[in-house]
Amino acid sequence: MEESADSSGANDEFPPEKRLEAPNHRLIEAGIATIPDMETLRECVAYENAHQNRTQILRRLEWKAEELRENEN
């Protein structure tokens, strides 16, 4: 995988609203599964809290945070 020199530019390609406002549940799960780092995850949690605040989505984001933390070690 190639990263751009501007890491914020990568997030602009697939912002939280695209990850979490997909037309079906499977696409939302895929959007969460492809979160690459904690910064993007935090943006998604903030977006979800500010907009729909769906418990199931927040739980999946929590699981993704645990996965990212495990991979850091």
C-alpha cells in the first residue's frame, strides 16, 4: 500500500460520512474494517456521536479500536 505524503489527504478520500452513511449495513462494516489508524477511528467516532449515535456502530468502532491497539504492540 502506498501512502501519500499528506496523510490528511488520504482521509479526505474516504471521510467518516462515507464510511458510516453507506446505503447498507455491509458497506458500513467494510468502512469500519478498513479504518487504517486511530486518528481516522477517532474522526469516525466523533462523526457518529454527532450525527446518528447508533449503539451498534459505536460498538463496532470500539472493537476496531481494540484491534488497532493490539496491532500497535
